[in-house]
Amino acid sequence: MDGMNHAPDITRIQTAQDIRSAYDGVLTPSFPERELSEFAPVASSIESGELVAFGTHGPGGEVASMIGVEVRGRVAMIVYLAIAPSLRGGGIGGALLDRAVRYARDEAGADYVLLEVERPDVHASSPEFGDPVRRLRFYERRGLEVLDVPFFVPSLRPGFERTPALLLGTLWASDAVRAGEGVLAAPILDFIREYFTATEGSFGEDEASAAIADALAGRTVRLRPAADYANSPAGLLPGSLIERPDPPR
């Protein structure tokens, strides 16, 4: 019988061999180079426990899928959900995501589980890296709500630009941080400040990152259904080769 008829065996990715296998065989084929940190910082963060990684293994012992969870204070972010190209579509992604959310919520004690995902109205589909529309629907089925923040991914490696127009959303937020139509903003702002400072050395000192800070400066930040993402502000970047296309006529 097909091995995907039962729950996949998900374990922690911790050994040097597994980290190298995950990076080369799963992460590298799944992300554009600009959206993937270099091997050394990824390996270091997993080895130190700053990034908690889960995955599955193939029949030869190689890592076949991986998801990461980074927790800072009360906020967790899901990073690097990736599956070896030959195994995509078999249900592994949903099982990995469920495991990562459980870890963040029940073991790490986070009040927020954040996710960044491409805006389908800006990013195009590609054979190598998938379809943003399908990806957003996948997360929507698992509870994604979109924050009203003009988000983008900071530069993750030397010589590479930021990646514009990402949606920043929550897969889960505790009742303690929900308020009206949104969630308390300050813990998210603290997380994003640390994230940008760790990657770029600063946050809020240029117009684009200051716009993120401004969106999170109030007591709360609005959450909207994922299906309504187009009405959230887009983190477009001046001079970027990726821009929002003209609306259809």
C-alpha cells in the first residue's frame, strides 16, 4: 500500500548529517536562492535550538521533508516548509504543519504562530517553486488569517535583495492576544525587529521597514480572512523587479 495512507513518521532534524541532507535535498530545490539563508547559519540555528526543525526520511535515510519553527518570546514563526519534489502532494505538508503548530503552541508556549507567504496578486507561479494561489489556499484551510502589514522578507544572504510583497499572517493566536478584529501588535513588532536586525543589522531606518513598524505601532493590528488578502497593504519595494501587475480590465 502507498506509504502516504497512514500518518508520516515525523521526527526532529538535529544531526549534522540530517541537516546537510535537508538543506541540499529539500530546501535548495524548494526555494529561490534569495529566499534561503546560506547553509552555515541554517545549520548553526538548528544545532543551537534557535530553529527547531521537524521532518520525514526517505527509504535511504535521506531527509525527504522539513519544516522549521523559530520562537522569540511569545511569538513563533513557521519557516522552510519544504518537501522533496518527488513526494509533493502526498499529504506530508499538512502533517508537518500540524506538528510545527503543536510544538509552537503546546511545547514552546507561544501566543502567536506566524507565517510569511507570497501574495498571489504579485508573485507568479513557476514549475520550480510552485503556485502562490495553491499555497495560499493550503494555508487558508489550516486557519491562516492575514495581518494588515506591508510585509516583505529582509535580505537573507550577502549580495541578495529583499523579497517584496509577502503576506504576514497567523496560523493560530491565543485568546490572550486577540482583541476585536485583530491581535495585540507589540509582541509581533518585537519579533519582526529582532528578525530584521539579525538579518540586515537594523530595522525601521528605511522607508519600507518603517512602514512595517508603523503598521504595528498601535495597540492592535487587524486580521482579515486569507480570502480577503488583496485588501491588505502590499510590501512593494522601490526598484524591485517584482511589482504588482496592473489589474485586469
